[in-house]
Amino acid sequence: MNLIVAVDKNWGIGNDGELLYHIPDDMKFFKKTTLNKVVIMGRKTFESLPGGKPLTQRTNIIMTSDKNYAADTSAISGTSCASDGNVLIYRDLSELFNGLKKYDPEDIFVIGGKSIYELLLKYCSKAYITKINGSKPADTFLTNIDKSDNWKLIYTSEVYKYDDLEYTFNTYQQIQTATYF
């Protein structure tokens, strides 16, 4: 399992349910990295997607504790719905982990929000983090894995610029990953 996110220099990831930054190359990287893969997100993240629709050409997994939640009227827990893309809804970790057994762990990406990142971080073997050298008011933060002895930075791209922002694409490897299978 992997994690993918963009953070500012304070490890902020969002404010009022919105991303802090919209950098076209970061969005392209996200799409290229997750296309034809499995993306795991919380209900609020799902509902914040453009048009409230699933990400196309990906298996969209929604984690929610709301037993009555349905992404659309045909979505039933643990089954596909007939909307634009494949949507699965899971209510707890055991249900999620059972559902993930049929996928290659390298093809699974946690995409947010904060509670889902926190819930699944220890199960992620890699983290793809776009670091933005800027800061905006944020009310949502990711754990700063630079301060963790269990994460090792294994790749940093050259510095890119968008408007007045500088950013890099980074890959981290978790040294000891919790197992979920």
C-alpha cells in the first residue's frame, strides 16, 4: 500500500475541506501515478472530488463509519456501483483489508483525508509526497514523516516552479511496515 499527497512546508494538506494548492504538474503526477490503480479515501474526500464523482479509470474505495452512506443509489457496501468508475464502500479496517486481498499492494494508494492517512500510514510501504516550499493557512496536516525514524527518503526530484512556488516530488520508503494481510 502507498500514500500520495501534497504538503506545504508545515506539512499542511488542506483548509476548510479544500487542497491548499492546485499545481498542474502535481495533479498530472497524481493522475499518472494512480491511473488504473486502487485509491482509498474517506467520505469527505470522495465528496470533494470534482462533481462528487469517482476518479475515472481507478477503483475508488471509500472508508466511512456511516452505515447508511452510499456514494450513489446503486452503491452497496463492498460491491461495485454503476457510476462513472468503480466504487467500493468499506466500514472498518477488517472489511477493507479483506477487500484489498485481491489487489497488488503496489497498486493501492491512500489519497486522504487526514483521518484516512492517519489510519493507514503504518500500512504504507511508500509515500509519494509533493513538497511545496510555501505555506498557507491550514487546518489539516499530515504527520511529518521527516521526523520519523521509520521512514527513509529515497528520492527527491529537481526543484520545479509554478508561479512563485517551488516544489519537489519525493518518495519515502517505510522501514518497518505493519502488515494487513
